[in-house]
Amino acid sequence: MTGTLTSNSAKIPFNDRYFGDLRATPWTNRSPESLRQAFRDQGYLFLKRYLDRGEVLDQRSKYFAGFPSSLFKPGTRQEDGIFSGAFPTDLPPHGASDHPAHPFVRTREFERFVDSERLQFLSQILLEHSVTRLRRTPLRHFVRGRSVASRAHIDFSYLDCGTSELVTIWIPIGDCPLRAGGLIYLEDSQQIEFASVRTALSSDRAHDHRPLTHELQELADLTGRRWLWADFEAGDIVVHSPFMAHASVNSETDLMRVSTDVRYARSDAPVDPRWRSDWSATDGF
Ligand SMILES: O=C(O)CCC(=O)C(=O)O
């Protein structure tokens, strides 16, 4: 680990003090109780090759099919999602109704993908109950040169009008090495009471109380924790608790970062009404 990473406008040294490994959880032939125990202990499960790589890459290919060819590096296959370095000037804002991500999350194929039995089965194990999927499934797409990343947050700040008996499943739609804009998790942060911590944190979004901060180094210093990272491959997933802090780093590679985050809740629990409809980046949630 060497060098520096950036998240939005803030830098953080990529070294042993600030970063550690997101440990893959062995999941084959594992008892439900031991998976639950690992989830409780760590706040996450990182399951390598849990989904079929070909099915994940098929979603990537279908997503990129909606874009003009100028988004892609000449000589590369559009389905691989290799950035040309120039964003088409006439592309609508990400996730607005006329942007390709908007119809994409409404396709039958994408719905089938996020409703997969494997994801339901895992959520049922972790929640020890039958589950329902929250309909709103954001589609994230980050490219190099834009300095846009996810600020540090816990999911419950965005879902606090319903049950906390839910899990989030983060799915990279394609390979996603750290420097392509990978998701990172603040170690053991599911144990932190953030209400007291957040008052000491900087924010570049004074009007929005939901993100903890854009300053990932400051959050690591204040809590004495490290950020856990991995080079994700298509087929990997991370399941996390709604109280586990996470963020992402800026994309610096030609490989574009595409992902979705899917949530399952106990089927008998009240669902936050803001999460009952299909996602649109302009829905304000
Ligand atoms: O993909 C990202 O950068 C953010 C995802 C996220 O916040 C989540 O999965 O809860």
C-alpha cells in the first residue's frame, strides 16, 4: 500500500494506518448461525464469487448498451465499459428520467437480477425471517476525472422512516479494483454511536445531515479505525449492516465503476415509504 487516495475533494494516505483488508468470508458449507455470527461481529460479509460472474457481466453489458459510443475508449468493446476520458456533452444528469440508468433499473432483466433467489436466501439467513426487497435500487456509475464518490455514511440515516431490520447488498457490476472507485468500510463501525461523533466532523454538505463527512482521514483519526478495502471482481458481493459506515474513493482508472445496492428487510417490518418506488437520481432520497 503506497500513495494517496482521494474521495470527493479530500485526500487520505493509502497506508497501514488508514487501510486494512476487507476479509473475504468463507461461505460454502457454512452454517446459517456461523454466517450470522460473522455478520454481527464484523458488520459485513464479503462473499467472493457469490453471484455468477457471467450474469453480472451481462448486466454490465446491457447497461452500457444504452450509451453513445463516444463514452468508450476507441478500440475497446462497449460492453467492457472502458472510459474514453470524455463524457458525452449531451448526456442527461446521471439517473434522471432520460439517462440510461433510469430505464435500466426498470428492466425485467435487472429486476430478476436483484430479486435473485441467492440474494433472498442470504438475507433470510441473516435476518432469520422471510424477506422483501426494497424496490428502490440505486445504480451508481463513477468515472475518472470527476472527483465524485460516496461520502462516509451509515445506511440507516437514509432509511430512518422504517425498520432497521434490513441488510444492504452491495454489488459491483463488473470488476472494481480499489482505484476504480471501490467501496470501503470503516472497521467495526457498526459498534460506534455516531450521534456524538458527527458533531466533530467536517462536512462539505452543511445542508444535509445524512452523510457523516467527506473527510475519510478525519473520520479514521477521530474513531481510531481503519478503512477496509478490496479489489472486487464481478460476482463478489458485500452484505452490510445499516449501521456500518462506508464510503468510496474517486475513480482513477479507465475501467468505469458501476454498482448497485440492494436492500432486503424482514417481510413483517414497516418499510421506509421513500424506498417503495423505483430509484431515480432525482427522487431526492
Ligand atoms: O456504491 C456506493 O458508492 C455507495 C453504496 C452504498 O452506500 C451502499 O451500498 O449502501
